[in-house]
Amino acid sequence: GKRRAPCLPLFQGFLSGTEQGRCYLCGFKLWVPVLQNNQGPPLVGLITIACHLVKEAKRSNLLGESAEGRAVVQQWLEYRVTRLDGCTKEDSKTILKELNIHLQDNVYLAGNHFTLADTLMYYGIHPLIVDLTVQEKEQYLNVARWFDHIQHIPSLRHHLPPVVVLRNRIYTSRHH
Amino acid sequence: MRPVRTVRTCVFRCRTSSFLLLFLLQGGGVLRRSQSSGINAFPVLPPSSFSSWSRWKQLIFVMGFGDLKSSSGLKVLNDFLTDRSFIEGYVPSQADVAVFEAVSAPPPADLCHALRWYNHIKSYQAQKNSLPGVKKPLGQYGPTGVADTTSSGPAASKDEDDDDIDLFGSDEEEDTEAAKLKEQRLAEYAAKKAKKPALIAKSSILLDVKPWDDETDMAKLEECVRSIQMDGLVWGQSKLVPVGYGIKKLQISCVVEDDKVGTDILEEQITAFEDYVQSMDVAAFNKI
């Protein structure tokens, strides 16, 4: 089966300095990540673990600024887990279209600041974007812009290959 | 031909004036007309820019958004921000503050990228002094080739004129109005060039596919050719034309979109069926 959330170790690296010695990702149970820490029962699920890591790193601003902001972040996290993970090829096109519409008016997914929603969506969408052709990137221009923006945030990308987002400015699509 | 007034008029009256010479003269009635008739030989810079080395230099090395207080400048800004979240780099900085302050009002809703950027930077109003970077004059930001003319007028172009020698002795009647108009037109040109064309250029191609010998199964050959599916390619009618010795060639027509499919790609794919196809030729190529 396909492992979901290979991004959690990357995310831990991004938050760096959180519990590296204290708790560890103890593998996957039915393709869902499980985090074992010293206090309390193991945490199961991508969103649960990610939120826990953020709070431990004392970067709660990543979860959203206001009550409304926090709700929007949670909605995007749900979107990531329910719609994006394990989607088919057709679904991925729908997802990209929806994201493109949303990102037309928004620089970040939730509100005006970088949040956990952007991080997990970036990790989730990376395999999709890597395979897009130049024309498809032009079609989903807002997603490409947001993606290029997020992948330049320091210590987020790690070893994931960078995706080149170049807009063809000299020739319009008519010229070869 | 007796030259009447200036070099410009002389060339206009002379029948053997070369195309290149026309391009090298300053913008006058001649060039405006030629520009509107759709001459696209120089896709990036309009013809009137070649009148002097100084002006050409200015267009290559100068940056800016045109006049940010006008809609043409906002269009350039919108185009610039289509694939960028911020003016410079990947975090909000003083560059964004500088451009934000030059833009007096929220851009209209049809310039969605500029509006998105504007609303986003507006949310940083409280911390605008603490954003990283150093505020530079507006001419340091934006796409190259478009001069910044926000509120300072065409003062920039005037300064450049003084030092360099104008190669064609162009007239001194370059006044502020004309210069301003030129910069505005440049901004509009750049913005227009970046927009996608509504029409899709299509061509109808007639291909001749030749088999190895008369034993080759032509039905199978046609099936192979028609199995080639590409975006922008539509197969049309086909017929078998005898070429002698019992050998028949397949003449098949197709309609392609110019920017998606080329004859070389088609040739590659058709000749890949080495068992059936000996060679392929383009018998006719018509633009639709």
C-alpha cells in the first residue's frame, strides 16, 4: 500500500528542534501515521500529529490568527486529508482547478499569513505539480504562483525537488 | 526625388524606401499606420523605439511599471504579479511598500492579480516599516523595458537625449506630450503582448504516406496513422493514390493547431511505424 504523509518527518525538520529526541514516528497503521510520545497515548492521524507538533514547537500562529482563521486552516487540512490523499487522476484535476480559483484572490490558503494549511497542502500537492507540463502550469497559474512562493520558504522544501515555474513572457502561445 | 522638408518626409515619398529605414525613423504618421496594419516583425519593441541609441538603451535596461496612477500602469503591474506573490522575492518587503504607496487606489476587480496583491499588502499596513529591504525609487522594480512614469512625467527620457548623438539627425520637436504618450503606448503594448490571443491558428495539412511495396496492407497502414492521437490534431479524409508498379500511397488530410502540432512531430510519429511506412511527405499545407 502507498504510505500517506511521508511529509511528517519533513515537517518535523521544518519546525526543527521539537521533540527530536523525545518522540518519534512509529510507523503507519493502515496507512495512517502514528506518533508515539512520552506523555499519553499515541497520536493517530496526519492532522492530529501536525497540530500537536506545531503546538509543541510553540508556533501556534501557524494554526491561524483569529477564530475564523483557525477554522479556515482546519477546513483546508480536512480538504488535504479527505480530498487530496489517494485521489485519482481526474480528481487531481478538479482539486487543482478548485485551488486555482481560491488562490486567485488569496496569496496564502488561509488568511494573510503562512499557516499549517499551506505547508501540508504543499507537501501533498508536490507529486502532482512535479508532473505538470508547462501548458498545464499556465492553466493553473495561481496554483503555480502559490507553489513557487511556498517552496522558497526557508527550510520547508528539504530534499524535495524544486519545481520550476516559469512564465513564458517573450512569446505568446502562438509563436513556437 | 527632391527632399522637401525633413528626412522623414523624404523617405515617405521615395518609392524605394526600405522597410528597415522606416523602422529606424521616429514615430510619425508613416509608422503609426504600419503598426496598425499588424506588422509583427519585432515582437518585443515597437518600431518607434529605434530612433536613437539612448532611447533603445532606456527600453532595454530600464524598469518600472509605467504610470501606476493610470490604468495602463496597473495593467503592467497585474501582468507582473500573475506568477509572483510579491514585487521582489518571496516575502513582503519595502519593495511592496514602495509600489503600494504609488498605487493610489485598489485596482479594479478585473485586474485580479493586482487586486489580490493590494489586499494582501494592505493587511501589512501596521508593520510596513518593519518589513525587510530598502525602499528604492519606483524605477527599480517591475518588468524591464517599461519605464516608470508615475507622477514624474517624461523627465527620464528628456535627460537621456542630451548626451548621445542621434544617428539619423532626428528632429528636436520631441515634446513632453509625445514622450509621455510613447511611454504609455509601450506599457499598453507590453500588456497587450502578454494577453493570450482569442483566435487559435489552424492549418490543413495533406500528407502522403508511402509504403514499402505493393504487398503492404494499406488498411493496416491507415489504421496506424489514424491511431496517432495528439492534442490539436484532427484526422480528416483519406484516399489511396496509385503511384505505379501496383504501389499505392495513402493521402490523408488533417487539421492541426499550429502551436500544438508541427509537421516534424507528425513525421516522427508516422515514420515510427517502420513495418508499414517507408516515408512521409507533406503534399499540401494550407492555413485556415
